[in-house]
Amino acid sequence: MTENTLIHTLESIVGDAHVLTHDTPATDLSAWEHDWRKRLQGVALAVVRPGNTAEVAAVVKACAAAGAAIVPQGGNTGLVVGGVPDTTGTEVVLSLQRMNAIRSIDTANLTLVAEAGCVLQAVQEAAEREGLLFPLSLAAEGSCTIGGNLATNAGGTQVVRYGNARDLCLGLEVVTAQGEVWHGLTGLRKDNTGYDLRHLFVGSEGTLGIITAASLKLCPTPKANLTAWAAVPTLEAAVALLGLAHQHLGAGLTGFEMMGQFALSLVDKHYPQQRVPLWRDTPYCVLLENSDHENESHARSQFEHLLEAAMDHGCVTDAVVAESLAQASQLWHIRESIPLAQAQEGLNIKHDVAVTASQIPAFVAQATQVLEAALPGIRLVNFGHLGDGNLHFNVQAPEGQDAATFLRDHETQVNALVYDTVAQFGGSISAEHGIGGLKADTLHHYKSAVALDLMARIKNALDPLNTLNPGRVVTREALKG
């Protein structure tokens, strides 16, 4: 089948208006071809926008028959070049954004069924209208989609209580590489009838199947949410504060974010209107959230007892508790502005790593030492989800150096130094962003041969023609054995 024949076949499936090519008049495909971080500008053979699962299945069958690779794409907010086409001009981008319906909500069972193209914020709002909570929360929640969240097993700011996207998913509807549909949209919390296929597809980044809908867990909405911002003298103190927070707040601890002084200084520099509290006189600040199912008075009492204990133990030197939802939102906005502020400062080398929370102080000390020895003057933008052991340990060029040149000349070296240190601590080189195409060639250095072999076997079994997101997660070389 020629490329033109494939295009015509795709148009017959989804309609002419929903197959976009570079020859389509007045059409710019850059929104689908650029990754979020502008690391890659790919070239798509076509962008196809199916409107339902049957159309997705038919598109996959047509591409398989033509030997054309498919790149599934949701909101295109991924950070590891896993959802955009390569530069060959031969890959079909399958955009799921038209499939954005909330199919059903079962308030008694605390479940919601959403199509893959549903924006995360829309799912949150649908749950909220029923007096319920969908707790997955990300900075990109106004743009990212449920299909992408599940395909990458997204994390976010409330993992410490509710878990990653995987933990919030009960069932899936998936189109296989052969164009078959697995109807696995169950609302069951207990189902031990063989292999749990759902867990194969969650986190597989579109390389094993295309998620078209999901059955999601909902939670009762807490009666009170309180937020505190605390100055801590060391990372060891931050970890000790985390332990005290678990003791005093129990399951009420829904967020525990750590922010280094330099990271906060960038927010202060580039967004001075935000008025970052306490950062000038302390090396680290912590943002805590306490959700309570009794009342605000109980939550505030818990917080007060926690902060008193923390100050008695020397874990906290100063703290503020938000007096309103608006103040709490402002504090969270500061935390979420760190990635934007570091982008304003210039290109940087990003890391999304995980070690156990107890090892974070030692990891940061060792990684800082090896980086500063190799590249004097570098600036570390250190922040992240300390509550679940996930750090965004990013490296900014020395003051006065051209950021793009530093990235070009030192990214490989910096990554190796950071990832080698992560490996020494038994950690992961990707905590919540995934592998995509950016880290696929690096993964074999840090994943065991047995694990890589099993991953390649699964990929070969489910997608023997390697048409689903080829070159992402599992490299073509790995599939050849």
C-alpha cells in the first residue's frame, strides 16, 4: 500500500476533515510534531483524529496493513519525546483529542469512565460536580489527557496519599497492535481471573496498545484542605519532618514538596509578584498539605501540633499556614512555577529521578559533589515530591555561560554522573515522566538484562511488527535480541 493509498484509506475511516497532512491547505502540523520541551521537531506522514474506538481500531488495522508506524498522542505534554513523530516523515500521529467524553459516573461505586482524550481537569471537574474527588493532580492538568496520564503512569503532587495514575485505574479499553479491541472497562476492585492486563498497558507509553478509555477510581471529597509552608535547615531535617507528618497527619498527608533555595530564587527573580515566603534565610522549604474528613478545625489542630513538634525537634525553623483557599493556591502556584522560572533562566538539563525518601539527603550530597567537581559553577535546581522520593534534580549552566551551548556540550556527561549516582542508591532514572525516545538508549545501562529481555519479549509478543510507537521505551536493537 502506497502512502497516498493509506491516506485515502484513513480519510474513508475518520473523514477527510480529520486526516491532516503537510499538503492540507492552511494546515500547520507543528502542534502535533513538536514535543512539549521543544527537544524534537518531528515530521508526520499524517495526523489522524478518530472520534471513537471503532475508528481507532480501523486506523490501526489500516496502518498495520501498510506497515506504517503509529504514534499515539494525547495532550502532547510529555517530557521524554515519547508522543511525537520522528523526523522520517513516515509515522502517523494518532491524536485522541476528539475522544473526550465522560461516558459514565457511578457515585455508589466511586468510579468514572472517561475516554482517553479527556483532559485531566475535565475529569476532576466531572467528579467535583458529583461531590467527589479524582485526586490525580499535575501542573499540566489543563492540557494533559487521561490516556496520556495512564500511558506514562503520571505522578504529580498527591502520590504520597493516592498513588500514581496506575493506582487510580480499575480498568481499560485498549486497541491492540492488530486492531482488536480489549473491552476491559471494569469497575471491580477485586478481579483475580488471570494476568492483570491493565498493568501491562499502564506505563507502556503507547508501545503495546492504544488506550481509548479508562475506568477510574474516585474518592470522597475531604471536608478540609490546609496548606503549610515550612523552612527547614537541611534535607535531613526535611526527611525528619516527613516522618513527623506521617505520625501526626496519617492518611491526611496528601502533599509533601521540597524546594531548594536556588529553585525558589528563580521564581523570585522571574515572577517577583508571587512573593515567595521564607526562602532567603533557609536552604530548603517544604510545602505540606493536610486533607481532613472531619472538619477544618480538626485539620488545623493537627497542623499546629505537627509544626510545634517539628520546631521542638529542630526540623523546622519557621512556618506559615495558609489562612484561606486563595493563600493555599498562591503557595502551590509558587511550587508549580519552578519549571517555568528555570525555563526563563535558560535551557537546563532535566532529571526525573527517584530514590527512597530516607536516602534523598545522601543522594543529593553525593550527586552535588560529583557534579561540582566535574563542572565547577553549575547551579542545581533541586525540587520535587520528597514525600514519595521523586526529585527533579536539574542542572543549570554556570552564571554567564550560554545555556544552549552548555546543554549541547555537557548533557551526556551530566546525565551519566546523575544516573550513575542514582544507580548507586538503587533508584530509578525515571520516576514519573517515562522513558520515551529521550532515555531509550540510556535505559540498558541502568535496567537489568533480565528485565530488558522480558520487556522486549512482551513488546515482540503484543506488537510483532513494531508499529506502535517504535523506538520508544524499548529500542529497535533490543527487539532484535
